[in-house]
Amino acid sequence: MKPTIVKILNIEEEAENVLTFTLDYPALNSRPGQFVMLWLPGVDMKPFSIASDDGKELKLSIFKVKKFTTALFEAKIGDKVGVTGPFGNPYSWKQGAHVLAVGGGYGSAPLAYLINEAKKDDCTFDLFIGARRKNLLLYSNKFPEEFTHIATDDGSEGHTGYVTEILEEKIKKLSSKDKKRAVVYVCGPELMEVAAAKVSQKYNIPSQISVERFMKCGFGVCGQCCIDDTGEPMCIQGPVLSGEHALSLPEFGKYHRTKAGAVEKY
Amino acid sequence: MKTEISFLGVKFDNPIVLASGILGVTAASMKRCIDLGAGGVTIKSLSMEPREGHVNPTMAGYDNYFLNAVGLSNPGVKEGVKEIIKFKKMCSAPIIGSIFGGSVEEFGETAEIICESPIDILEINISCPNVKEEFGSPYAYDPKAAAAITKKVKEATSKHNIPVSTKLSPNAWNITEIAKACKEAGADAVTAVNTVSGMTIDTSFQTPLLTNKSGGVSGPALKPIAVKAVWDVYDACNMPIIATGGVTSGDDAIEMMLAGGELVGVGSAVFWRGPEVFKIIVDEMKQYMTNNNIDSLASIIGKAHTS
Ligand SMILES: Cc1cc2nc3c(=O)[nH]c(=O)nc-3n(C[C@H](O)[C@H](O)[C@H](O)COP(=O)(O)OP(=O)(O)OC[C@H]3O[C@@H](n4cnc5c(N)ncnc54)[C@H](O)[C@@H]3O)c2cc1C
Ligand SMILES: Cc1cc2nc3c(=O)[nH]c(=O)nc-3n(C[C@H](O)[C@H](O)[C@H](O)COP(=O)(O)O)c2cc1C
Ligand code: FES
């Protein structure tokens, strides 16, 4: 589990406070929904979802939060970072499925990777992206307009309200044939994930949710990311869980644990 | 075929116990280890105050060893007690509490609190090599300090009839002296061993991999060191031992028991063999019993000393 030391090939501004880093990482062999641990020596090592991996380059879309991400935002093209992974249980799909991808915050990143891979298996798509306001929307103009649906809390773009509302509207309009091959894929703030999982359940559509917990090792040793009441480590059994399983967990949408391991309510 | 072990009066379905600091942060994660075959569990070490631990990278696994400097992160003993209570509601398997502190008094205070919870045994962690800057050298290097802490903790545990096991360090050159001192101070058992000090340097960045720079080595590289520690303590003190360090297979566990371990701690093995490792090890031990006509695992404890 030696970190692979790779060069930053490119840095692009994606949205307000979001940069996409392209890393020179050949043959990572990841699947959509998986994550890597990113190491900046002397700063920290933190988990990030894979936004793209074409076998040559690895892309991560990163929100600036505090210490680690602030330090990362100061990095320049040509600088080196350490990477371990890929880790975790990926999203899965069947040939010819209809993908309903629901993203909030940096959640659109792994969903973009999912769409680009599922395309190869003749899947069709509807992408739902939510944010508080227009400037925070991530990946809202990367995919064809006809399947990109947007919601903002303040109405600065798209539907005014929650992304799960436009998801439900769309599901109602699906032909019964499309509904049969539909699967909802979710990554975003946990309360949004709960709402999306419930909408999917209501219409009998299977869902896959990315459930994130505080991670230290990323490979199932420290127990920091174990979820109640099954005790499954989210770095291995997750982050992607079936919506039904996620909803059956008393912790999902209710609380998580801090770096010290203390319970913190949402 | 009997895999049960009665250790300090506590019944374990099999001798394989989850070592402290691996997976055992929450009740549910410990219960999962029981479901996956462990005979008992040890909770991640608890302190009076919550601690975030060291900055990542705090762990790294290689082919033959594991290195960590997690830095004793924990939500504090009061939160930990809630997890212990919850664990006991979820199942009836034995749970070993684990505490550490920065002074003799703090060990005592923490022990008082954890003893109010339904732990079966209390382990005293005086041997973590990764918090030197904060706490100085581990107490496990000094017979007097090890004895003073054991004695203090015993004051709390004896009111509740909870047996105590002091956890020793393989870094102590005089490990048998330490074990003896703990025994005289009232330790009912010892856990041998914690991790041995180590370091790994990233050659690309030319800097230690762990942010804490040094860490503790566990896994296969630790095993011969642990076997020798168990052997020596068994010889010198004739006391019950939770033999821990580098066990990843049934054969390793048998080796630990032959050296004198009554229980066998398993931690880092989950890195190589997954959390299913507990059942795998127990199955491999049963196979050994069949192959060698052994009726009861208890009969092989310390057996290598007699031949
Ligand atoms: C599986 C997974 C995938 C992720 N993918 C992305 C991504 O694609 N893009 C992105 O911008 N962010 C992602 N994150 C979150 C990212 O790890 C945190 O935003 C980042 O660590 C913040 O670090 P900081 O030092 O800047 O801020 P901090 O002050 O350290 O943290 C701010 C908040 O970020 C979260 N966080 C911090 N450290 C961790 C950790 N080790 N594990 C989990 N959560 C943490 C906590 O909620 C914390 O309150 C992901 C997290 C997980 C678990
Ligand atoms: C990630 C990690 C965290 C640990 N945390 C603790 C701890 O909190 N308390 C403790 O007494 N020992 C701790 N240890 C030491 C283990 O309990 C055990 O003694 C050691 O790892 C040797 O056993 P193993 O080779 O089976 O892992 C930790 C070990 C690891 C790998
Ligand atoms: S992050 Fe360590 S077990 Fe998941």
C-alpha cells in the first residue's frame, strides 16, 4: 500500500471554490464510485472520489474546505502528490440501463465518471444536479442539455428547490419500459441522499447511494468509518450501498462519527 | 473438539480475540468481528478526554508488516462506555476494555469510569510507542511505573471484580522484569505485545511516510518478537497471557498458545485476510487439532516449554 507519487498535470476551475486536478496516474484500474486517498506530505491524507480515470490520467474535483484542501489549492501544475487506492465498493449497472444520476455538491464528480463508463454499455441518462446557488453547480455543462436537469435553492438556475423534486417529476414521466430499466445513483449531502433513496423506493426503482464516513486508513483496518448497526466499514463495504440497505441503517441520515469517533448528529 | 478457553474466569468460545485499535471503535464494528468468528473483542483504547489522534498518513500496510501511528484517537471513556453497553446488548461475547492515560492518576480515574460498564476484563495500555511527544516514553519500559499504574487501576477494578491485564511493549529490553512488577502489583494477566517501534521513509518524497514520523510495527514482522516475549514471560512469571503480535493464520495462533498464550490477539491480520480472518484462523486451528489428535485447545497452552 505504498503511495504512488504522481505529478499534477492540470488544474482547472470547475465552480466557485472547486478545482479539478488532473494527475498523471497510468493504470489506476478504478471503477466509478471508488475513491483514492490523496497525500500532501506534512499536511494530511484525505479521501476523494474519482471524477475520471481513463487509464492514463486521474481527475479529482475538490471543494475547498479547510486545512488540507486549502493547502491543495495552493499546489501548482508540476507539483507532486501521493495517491493510494482505488478503494471501496463501486457503482454497478447493467447493459442498457437507464441511469438516473443525482448529485449534490462534489457528488457530481463520481456520477460524471459513472456516466462516461456506463455509456460504453449502451446506457441512457438523466443527470440531476443540485446546489445552493448557480455558482456552486458542478458539472452542469459537461453533458448534453437534454439530459441535464438543474435545481438551486435560490432559483438562480433551473428549478427552485431540491434536486430530489426534479428527480421525482422525471420518474413520474418515465415510460413503464424506461422505468423497468431505471436505476437511481446518488452522491451528495446525506439528507439529500436519504430523500433520493426514499423517492426511488416510492417508485420501486432500485438505487445506489454513496455513503461517506470519516476515513483514516481507507482499507478496513482502523474501524473509523464503520456504520451502525451493521458495523460495516464504509471504506470497503461502501461507499456505495444499495438504497434499501442504506435506509435500513439507523445511522444513515441521522448521525456520523467525528475524527475522534464521537457521534455527531446531522 | 473443544475450542473454548476459560480466561481469568471468563468464558471465550475460542481463544481468538480482536486486538485493541483494529476495527473496534464502535459496538457494531466489534459485534461484526464476533459474527465473523472472534471469540471476544478488545475495544480501541479509551482516555479521559476525547482525542483526534495524529494527522494522516497514520497507517500503511506492506507485504510483511503494518505500520501505524494512529495516536490513540478515541471519543473519550464516557462515550466509549456507551459503546460497551451497546455491545453487551447486541451479544453475549466477552469484551475487554482498554484504557490509557498521561499519569497514574488519570489511569485510575479512567478505570473508575470504565468499571461502571459491563466489561469482562480490563486491559491497561501502557505500551503505545506513538505518543512519546505528549506522554514521554511508554510506562511499559519502566518496572516501577508499570507497577504503579497497575496498582492504581486494580484499586478501581477490584471493587467490581474485574480482572486486569497489563499490555507490555516489545521495545522493553527487560520485558520479564516489567511483567513480574505488574504481577506483584496485582495484574491478573499480561497482554504481550503491543507494536514495536518502527519507521518507513517514502523514497520519492524522501520523507517519513507517517506524519508522526515513527510508528508501531505489527503483522508478520512482529511475530517472532511476540512469540519470544510470550515465551519469556510464561517462563519467568507463570501468569495468564493474551498473546498478540503478527498472528495471521491458525498455525500462528497455535504457535502463540504453545509459547504460553491462553488467548490470542489478532489485529493487523484483517489487512491481509479481511475481517473474515477470525473464522479462518479458528477453522485452521480446528484442522490442526484434527491432524494432531487434540481434544481441547486449552491442553496445548505453554506446551512447547515441556518438550
Ligand atoms: C469516500 C469519500 C469521497 C469524497 N470525495 C470527495 C470529492 O470528490 N471531492 C471533495 O471535495 N471532497 C470529497 N470528500 C470529502 C473530503 O475528504 C473532505 O472535504 C476533505 O477531507 C476536507 O479536508 P480539509 O482539511 O480541507 O477540511 P477539514 O476541516 O479537515 O474537514 C471538513 C469536513 O470534511 C469532512 N472530512 C474531513 N476529513 C475527512 C476524512 N478523512 N474522511 C471523510 N470526511 C472528511 C468532514 O465532514 C469535515 O467536517 C470525500 C470524502 C469521502 C469519505
Ligand atoms: C491501527 C492500529 C491501532 C492500534 N491501536 C491500539 C490501541 O489503541 N491500543 C492498544 O493497546 N494497542 C493498539 N494497537 C496494537 C494492537 O492491539 C496489537 O497489540 C499489535 O498490532 C500487534 O498485533 P497484530 O500484529 O495482530 O496487529 C494498534 C495496532 C494497530 C495496527
Ligand atoms: S477508514 Fe479505516 S476502516 Fe475505513
